[in-house]
Amino acid sequence: MTIFCSPARRFRLPGKARPAHCFMRALLFCLATFIFGHTANAEGVLHLYNWNNYISDETVARFEAQCACRVMQDYYSDNEEMLAKLAAGATGYDIIVPTGNAMESLIRQKALRPLDKFRLPNLKNINPVYLNTAFDPGNRFSVPYAYTITLIGYNAEKMRELALPTDTWAVIFEPKYLGKVKGRVTVLDSQRELMAAALKYLGYSANDTDEAHWKQARDLIIRAKPYWAAFNASSYIKELTVGNIWLVHGYSNDIFQANLDAQKAGRKFSLVSSIPKEGATLSLDSMVLHKAGPRPDLAFRFINFMLDGKNSAELTNLIGSGNPNMDAMHYIKAEIAQNPAIFPDAQHQANLEMLRDLDRNQRRMLSRMWTEIKLR
């Protein structure tokens, strides 16, 4: 939750209290307020606004011990929710972890504090591939944290049994394949991500904004829609795990988690991720300092702490997120480090795109097309 400074409470005593008692109680209250308030300020609190389950409890505890402070976390489920909350006036956050296209909005709004890189010696650990991005040239405001790839996830046994391809978006969009898995497929309930997949399959950039190309993508989606079970961005993990769904358009770390859950439950199938040969989107989440954050000193310490390879690796080992930290590779479990859907080779890396922010007219057009898709 967002932490605000609470207004001083009005000190009200019972009506029958004698003046001396009133004075003593008031004095004790003021003394206690001073002592506890002073202690809280001395201890320090870092306010972190982050995606849910995007840092391990052990990592947080270790940072708290190191800085003799507390980390207070608030969570959001998507970038739009985070942006809307900030636009509505939410304050008090020291660090936010937005995705690239959302960061463009924050930078345009002048909502971020520029980085003092002299206070971030561990920045050297970041792979240059993830620096100097289009949404923050020169990394004036952002430090890469983790990434997710939007790709194909599937029940390996079912796909093999049905002889379906698993290296192309065609299996998500083409009726000749979908007919074999009708009602066993879900796609993300995300305008940008689903349109991006369709655009990539059609041979366009995920950031293409040509209206004619968007209409082609819309029509492709509408044609495939009758074969899909749902637009689903949350419970599809569970549906994959129990075997109700066999094929998804989803996030790499979600499919990683679904497979872990399936193995723990003793399922007789494995869940696998694949980057389509046509390309896919990569969502890079970065740490930024909000300009209204009360403790930039703690924020810089936290960012440099998370840039340490061991600390950074804990997130990847926990949820299977991609990791831009080169030093972290020494601490990441081998089975994760060798997973090509989490750490793609150079060929697949070249076909990954980060989504850019849209302007107001483009968002309006996309929203209109999304309504058409949902109503058809």
C-alpha cells in the first residue's frame, strides 16, 4: 500500500479527568510521539512499487539487514494500473519497476529523478544489449531489472501427439492447426501483446502502426477467435498446470511457473515455451526513481544492491524471469540458464522487439479494434 504521512491525532481525554491528569497524559503522548517518530525516521523506509511476486522475501530481508531500514511494498498487475494510480496523485514511492513503453510515459511526464551513476558501481554488470534502449537513450533514468518474453507455451505431450508445430505463431492463428486443439487454447487478454503477435506472424514489426496492417492483424485474430477457449492473462497458468489447456499465447515466466507446479503435482506431462520463428516481444522491466520519492539515498543503495549478481539471480531462480545481469549468470540454476525461451540465442534475440508507447490517436484506434475483436 502507498504510505502517506498520517495527520497528528487529536488528543482527547475523558471529560472527568482532572487538569493535572490531562497535562501528564498529554506530556506522555507527546514524548512517546517524539521518541517513536524519531526512531522510525532514523530507521528509514524504502517505498517500492513493483509487480507482484517480483522480488524474493530473502532478497528483501538481506537488503533490510544491510541498510538497517525497512522495505514497504505496493503492487500492481499491469502498467496501465500503475500509470493510472500515479496520474491520480499517488505519491511516496521511491522506486518503481515499469516496462519500457510505460517508462516512456513517465519520462514524458517528467515524473522521474535522473540517475546519479557514480552511486551505482554495479551498473557494469548489465549486458550492454539491454542498455541505451529506445525508451531511455543513455539510461538517464532507468536500470534494467528483469525481462519476460511473450511466446508460445504448450503441453509437450499433446503437441507431439497431434503433430502440431511449436515454432510458429501459425499454431495460434491458423484454423488448419487450431481445429485439432479447439477449446484448448488461450491467448493473453492484452491489446498490445495479441496484436503484436499477429503483426509478427504477418511479417510486420510488433511496433507497426500502419492502420491497414492493424486491420489485417484484427481480421487474423477474429478468424482464429472461435477456436480459442478464452482471452486469459491470469488463470491460464493454473489451466495449463491441470491439463485443461494445451496451448497458450503467454509469458515465459508464467509458463516456467506452470511447469514447476505441474511437476510438483506429479502430472504426466511437461509444459514448454518456444519463441516463434517469426519473432516475439520482450518486455524489459527497469528500476526508476520517482521524483517525489522521499528517500533517494536508500533508492540508490537498493538499485546498486539489486545489481549485485547474487541478488539479481534470486529473482530468476524464483520465477524464471530473464536476466540482463551478466554477473547473475554465475548464480542462476543451470536448467534455467540453459532454457532457450528464457535466455535466447543470438538468432532468436535478433527477432525480439520491445513494445513502444502509442500516442493518443493510436491508442484510440487500437481500443476501437479491440472492441470489434471482443464483440465478434
